[in-house]
Amino acid sequence: MSAVQLEKTVDPDKKMPRKPQDMGDVGELKKKEEAGLRYRMKKCAQESCEVELAAFVECDKGRSISTVWACREQFNAYNNCLKQYTTPEIFDRMAKEYMDERDAKYAPLEKEPK
């Protein structure tokens, strides 16, 4: 397949942007950015719930299958703690902060003469 034929088969709307000013609507997150934000939110939740995790780990020591019923209370406490730090509202707030930082970073590039 020649380069001309290949170019015709590629949808120009689906090409990756090469420069920040070609990103289109800056109000949207790329999948990679969203995944990074979700990872960061998860890490923050884990750091915030260290006490609950330590209690679960302490209960779990020396157990195998019995962990399921013996440490259920500690596990539920840890899980509930994680849930309060991983809500859609928190993600939206983190995404807004990230997009504001990104917009501020690329604002000088948009003003450069072409």
C-alpha cells in the first residue's frame, strides 16, 4: 500500500495532535491523562487509609483462608475508607485542577506567532 493510499484510509480527525495548540478542546482529558489521574487518586486514597490498612494487615498475620471471616470488619473499614477518597466528585475536582495547570502551561505557546 502506497503512502498516498494509506493517507486516504486514515481518518484525519483521529490523528494524534503533534503540538499543544492542536489538541482541540482543552476541556477534555485524553485517556492517558485520565488513567494517570485515576492512579494518582488511588495512591492518595491508599496513603490516607494507612491506619485501616495496618489494622487489616495486623489481623491477617498468621492466617490464610480464615482471613475472609476473621478480618472482615477490618477489611470493610479499609474498603469504606478507600471509597470516601475515590468518589466521582473527587476525581472531577482533580481533573479540573489538572486541566487548569495544563491550560496555564500551554497558554504561552498559544500566543506565539506562527
